[in-house]
Amino acid sequence: MNPVILAIESSCDETSASVIKDGKVLSNIIATQAVHEQYGGVVPELASRAHQQNIIPVVSQALLTANVTKSELSAVAFTRGPGLLGALLIGCSFAKSFALGLGIPIIEVNHMQAHILAHFIEDPKPEFPFLCLTVSGGHTQIVLVKSPLDMEVIGQTTDDAVGEAFDKTAKMLGLPYPGGPMLDKAAALGNPKAFAFPVGNMPGYDYSFSGIKTSVLYFLQKQVKENPAFVQENINDICASVQFTLIKTLLKKLVQASKDLNINQIAIAGGVSANSGLRHTLQEYAKKYNWQVYIPAFQYCTDNAAMIAMAAHFQFLEGDFATQYVSPEPRMKI
């Protein structure tokens, strides 16, 4: 069995399509949406309209790049959730109608599971079971991955996601959208020990990031009151100190889970896994704790259809198909 699958990702502000054949990704086309920059964040209605404009050209390019015709497809996969409802509707509706016209099955994919399975696109690949820290603008989770289709969330944020903490801190500092990557760039030039911020400590493997956001806000208000130019004069050190604290918070729980479960296969996934500070620190922890660390290539960290295709490949092999009655699930859980 050599399934050829077209996969579509439309959960937020990237329209992406990918073709995978027998587990090998042949194409991964992504159309980004610059329209949100002027608003400082993703506007759901504008995202949906952009998906409508982009989806046909993106799918056409994915098939062309993969040198695959519609008649060769075995199934069509799409992101069911989590994500923005209007954005998910575009991908879901297109996938259902496209598959119906071709007389082939459809596969619904969990966006967060797909982020984890992005590790199987290229070598080296983690061995089961492994722990995956999934970090994005909407999620912060420690997932025990037992097999491609068997995952268990053992820890998660009780309030804000770490990506939101990065973005909102960047906004407080006046950095342009997207804030997280801008903060990361500034942090590389600063002193991570310049300013101290509290490290959250929730029960078990859970996280909380609302406290550090409040702490940064009050800190900035106090300093700017004394020196109006404080942010401009210390921007790199502030960014480095905040990033240091957020990374320390993330990895503290990951270390605890690794020791408790006696698992040294460690992976990261999601948009924040592109953060250079997190990637560097994880490599340091690998030496310290004898971990085998797996970090996806940058192109597979942020939202993309190749990860949807990889998840769909495993589901196809298990005969895990959806019906035409399937609908998007914005708050879908692992």
C-alpha cells in the first residue's frame, strides 16, 4: 500500500497544502497572510477571506510541485481543529467537496497531534514512547506520545499559552507584529540575567503564564515612571530576561516529567519551537540530563500542511477515515 494523500492546513493565518506519498512529503506549499500586520494580531474574518482566495492556487501548486495528478490521490486530509472556526471551515469544506468529486475518502487531522508527528517527516525520528513539549500561541502542553495515534496530555497551561506570553510581552515593549520572533531576535543581543522575573510553579506538570505577564507589566510601569527612556535603553536585556524566565519555566516541568517517567526521548513542537533560545537551551539540557533531543526543521515548526499530511499517512494506514458529515472543531483536544 503506497497511499498518496493531499493535505490541507487552514487553522489560523496560513493556507497550506502538501502531498505525501508512502510517508514521504513531496510538496509543502504555504501562503502567508500579511494583512494582519497592521492590526497587531490575526483578524479571524480577514483570515477566512484570505483562505478563500488562496486555497485553490495553493492546492494546485502542491499537486504540480509533487508531480501528482488528482486521479492519483488516495485520500484528502484536512485540519479539523483546533483553530479559528471560519478558517477551519474553508479547509474542511474544500477537502470534503474535492474528495467527494474524486470519490476518495477524507481524513480529519488534529492540528496539535500533527505538530508532534512533524518529527517523522525527516530523520532523525524519535522512538516511542517519547515526551513532546508542544508550544504555540494557543497551546502549552507536555504530551506522552506512545504511538502515532496514541497520545496523552500529562501537563498543560492553566491560563495563557507561552506563545501568548511572548507576543503580549513584545506588544508591551512596542515591538512589531509578529511579536514573538521579534522578541527572540532582541533577546539574542541581551543579558538574560539582567532582570529577575518569577518562575511559575503549578502542581504536577501544569503551567501558568499569566503571572509573568503581570509581573513584566508592573515592572515596566515602575521603570518607565522613573525613566521614560527605560524600554528603549534596555530593550535587549528586557527581552533576554523575559525569554530566559519563560524557557526556564517550560523546561522545569519537562525535566520533572522526564525523571518521573524515566523517558529520555524528548521532542518539541509548535510555533514556539522555532525560538532560538528554547532550541539552544534544550540542547544544553540534553547534555546535562542525557536526553535524546528532537527539534523539527524551522519550516515544520510553524503551521504547515506537511505535518497534516504526515498525521494523515498514519491514520490512512489504520483506516481512520471521516464521513461527509464531519465539521470543524475549534477547541479540539488531543
